Amino acid sequence: MNASEVRHAGSDVSKTVIDAAADFASKAQDSAAAALAGARATADEVGTRLPGIASAGAEGAAESVRMLQELSDPRLQLLIAFSLGVGAGLWMAGAPRLVTLAALSPALVVGVAIASRKQDGKGRGHR
């Protein structure tokens, strides 16, 4: 094989590689455009549903606080103590922060219920 044949064979391989790379780039661009369109459609759907989800969550939280306000003080104190105990135990055991926070959240909700409840001067006492 002489130098001319090698150059000719090399240029054919180069053209094949360049054509394959261009085809791959074109397909990648089409796929990226399709993925972007799908992400945009998903974001639009989430945007339309998010207000309803947020209002349902707020209504559920308000109902939970209202139900907790009707419980007696000893029961609420027991709920707080249990939640704090579980949270402290998880913290000392080295549990992930999110798990520990989830265990402590009932104490926070009960505290909000106690603080927001209408006081008649004495508290609820025993029922």
C-alpha cells in the first residue's frame, strides 16, 4: 500500500467517523429537546396542582390543631413527653436529622395547639 492509498483510506474513515458523530449529535439534540418539552409539561402540571395541594395541607393541619385543642392537658402533656423522648433517643442513637425532626414534630404541633387554644383561665384539666 502506498502513501496515496493510505491517505485515501484515512479520509474515508474520517468521513465515516465525522458522519457518525454528526448523526449522534443530531439524535442527542432531538432527545434533549424532547426531554425539555417533557420537563416543561410536568412543571406546568405541578404548577396547576400545587395550590390545591397546599390548601388541602393547610386545611388538614388546621383540623389537626382543632382536634388537639379539644384534648385534656394531661393527654397533651403525654403526647409532648412521648415525642420529645423519641426524638431525644433518636438523636442520641445518631439517627439522621430528618428522622429526628419527624419524631419531634408532634411535640411542635401539640405546642401550637396548646398555645393557640382559647384559655378560660384555668386550662382544660382532666376530662
